[in-house]
Amino acid sequence: MPEPLHIGIAGAGLLGRLLAWRLARAGHRVAVFDPAAGPEGVLRSRAPEPYLPTAAGFTAAGMLSPLAELDNAEPAVAALGWRSLPLWRCIAAALPGHPFFAAQGSLMVAHRADAGAAQRVLDRLRAATATPEWRVLSPAEGVQPLDSAALRELEPAVQGPAQAWLLPGEGQIDTVATLNALHAAAEGVLWHWRQPVRAVEAGEGGGTLALADGRVLAFDAVIDVRGTGARPQWAVRGVRGEVAWLHAPGHGLQRPVRLLHPRHRVYLVPRPGDVVLVGASEIESEDRSPASLRSVVELLAAAHSVVPALAEARILALDVNLRPALPDNAPRVEHGPRLLRINGLFRHGWLLAPALVDQALRDNGWAGDGLAPEPIAASA
């Protein structure tokens, strides 16, 4: 068991909650500071004005797609997702309410007119899976083409696209339920809401959090997971994403589906309660205003072209948030004996967070909660 420490965490998003939960389980005293009004997520279309943002993790659909993300991430980064999948299974089983988690694979689909765009994505995936970085960390299975009969058997609700591929082993998780459960399960953690942190610094024998109200608090160790709030200490930017929540009883969709399209990365993700999430736009802007007409029309038209049953879906909410991204769009972890910084997870927050957190806690010697006593092989 590591020496119990008094640890201050700046940021109560996905990383902050995972770290607080893991550290509390390991016997540490933990305090978390965040500018949000409270622990619950607030959908942008239902938020009062002036708008006070909540964590980007609430907006994410929770696709756990190491193979598909090779279109956007380096092989060594995407391959970490295979380690996160078994970790998420352990985490969901340990949390109250057992948030929904599944790993039945996902689908990529394309319309006949978009065959060229789809082929370019497939070529990038094949090149990435041939690299040593991918092969060392990842299972041998790759993208598997499906004929129309196989697609109908797997996902009868998918009726529009002319081409489809199965990505075995990929998964999904209910992001909202998991974030709420991590907060509820972090016994003894002190949560300080409406408390922005302006700076996180290592000091002699510990570290400090400098709050926006002028206080400087000392801890045995400090952690910076503020995302876009970490500026100017990090060169991090926000990338706008928009998501639609649909209520579609009897939609029939069982797996996440990604539509390969020349202009958009459109995905459909089924959630418990007859809900389907459709997203997400990716706009180089830090605008947090409500979702635009153009994005919503394009996303929902694309979703209907994949699952015609969504024609009668009802729009529950529209959400907007900013993904934290560094200049190279890759995550970065910096740590010392009393300081840990993680930022830049961009599109890959839910895919990478458990693996990055687990490795960082091991490297710093702060783990020991029994969640994963030994490092989990990527192919497990």
C-alpha cells in the first residue's frame, strides 16, 4: 500500500473523477476543484443563461474504438485503447449501478456515392495496423468486410448504406451514468464546485493549487487535469463538437455505427432507454453557443440515411462542448514525485483515460487499490 497522501486535483471531468475514485480507493485524502456549478452534466440546449460549462466527458457518446480512431490518431496512441477496454469493464463492474458497458464490436458503413472516401479511410487503417507500434499492443483482428446478408444479421436496423465493415472487439460505455457513478463512489473525496484553478505548481515536498479567488492551497501532491482550463500553462485549444440526443423506441440498433463520409465523422451510438446519440461535428472554434442549424440538419440527415427508423425519433436535447486538444492532437502526460499533469485527449478521452490514469498512478507509486493488480495485456 502506498504512503497515504493529501492530493489536490484541478478538474472534475472524466480524468479528475477517475483519478479521485482510484486515489480514494487506495487510501489517499483527495480534494477536487472545478469551475462547474455541481457534479451533474447540463445539456447545452437545457442550460440556463449565462451558460456555465460542464465537463466535455458528459457530451461524448462513449465509443471505445481503437481501430476506428486510427483514422485520427497515431498507432501507438490508438493502441492504448485496447488496454482501456478491459479496464472499463472492471470499472463499470465496481461502480454503483454498474453503468452500461458493452464490447460487441462496432460498424463502419458507407453509401455507394462515398466509396472513394471510405476507401481512403480503410487504406489509412490498414497502413496503421501494419506498424510495429500497433502490432505490439493490439489484437491481430482487423477490419472485416460484411456483405449485405451479414450486415442484416448483425444490425437489421442499418438499411441505407451499400458497404459495411465490422470492427471486432470495440465497445461503448454510458458516459453520463459513468461520470455520475464515479462521483458518487469516490468515498471521502471533497468536491469544491465553482472553484476554478488558475495554476498548478510543484513545490518543495509537495505542490500548490492557486484558486481564482486568490487562495493558494498546499498539498502533498497535485494533479492538473483541467483540459482547456489549463491555459496558459498548456498550449491547449478547444475544438467544438455538437451532439443530438434522440428518443427512438424500437430503433433496433445494437452497436455503435460510424458513417464514412467525405465531410463529416458521423456516428450513431445506442444508449439504454431507447436513446440514440448522433454526433459529432468537429469545428476549430471555441464557441460554446447552442448547436447550429447547419450541423444539426447534416448530422440528423446522415443518421436517418443509415437507420431509416430514426425518422420518427424525437429530439430530446442538443449538446455542445469543447474537446481539449494540443497542437499535435495527441495526449500528453507529465509527472514527477508530487505532480501529475494529463491533457490533450481531444477525440479520445473515453478511449484512453483508464489506460493513461492507470499507468500514471503506477509510475508515481500512487496506485494500490486492487482494480488492476497487474498491468493488463492489450489483447486481454
